[in-house]
Amino acid sequence: MNEPSTDGRLAKGEQRKRELIEATLRIVARDGVSGVSHRTVAREAGLPATAAAYHFRGIEDLLTAALTQCMDEDSERMRMLAAEADGGEDALRRLGALMAEVVAKPGHLLAEYELYLLAAREPKLRESTDRWMGALADFARRYTDDPVRVEMVVGLVDGVLLQGLLRDEPPTAERFEAILRTALPS
């Protein structure tokens, strides 16, 4: 049986794309979306100046890839938590811990919200943000079938995360848990 041989170029290309996306997130966290250019991203990633333009047709493609990665990572963690949630206190505690972990990385969270706002202006970018909100709604549905309460929980978590960026002392896991316990019926 003949196995297809590879020379590693595909893997190297994918690694470079990941490096460029991570560099984009660092730039967005530090300088905002307006600080992103092919040149600044390549420099941040420690790659040749042409690397970003080679892998991404335009800045919009690069920002889309960064937004998708951020939201998909968080959505997957949220989806796994929602799948395991049983409507009890332990799941609320675990979600509180997850939210505290997210807010403890202000650079990453700031980049996510910068990119979140970009999705508000560009409807085609909303697929990733919709997955995040859907995963959070799935968690809330483990506690209630009231669609208004589910929507309230999604907005509440987003709001508390955003406010966490504005405070000297971001919310702790215990604070997130208390907020969730108040919002969701036991």
C-alpha cells in the first residue's frame, strides 16, 4: 500500500498561518484593529514582510481568521461545558471559573471584543460570534426553557466580561457564579 508522501510544506504553511493569527491577536489587543497591517503582523510574528500577504489575501481575511479562531476556541470550551451541565451548582461553579479565566487574560479578551465589534459592522463575520452566543444559550437552557431568561443570561455574561475589561479588579470566579446563580433558577 502506497502512502502519500509529504514534504512538510503544508504543515509549515499551517504553522505560519497560526503564528500570523496569534500575532494579529496581540496587535489587536495592544493597538486595536486599526493597528493591523500585513507588515505589522509579519513583524510581530517574526516572519518575512511578505508572509501575511502570502497567506491572507487582505486584512479582512486576516481579521476574519483571528475572529474565527478566538470565538471558536471559546465556543468549543463553552459547548463542552454546556454538554456536561446538569442544571446544578457544580456547572455554575465551572462556568464561573471559565469566565474568570477568560477575563484574567485582558489582552485576549480585548482582542475578542475588538473583533466582536468588527462582526457587528460586517454581517459575514457573525458566524463565529453566533456560535459563541449559541453555546452560552445552550448552557442556560440546561437551567431554564424560558427564552427571555436564556437571552438575558447570554447578554449578562457578555456584559460582565466586557465590564471586566474596565475594572481594576475583574470579577472573580465566585462573583461570576453568584451572578449566574441569581440569573438562573436552581
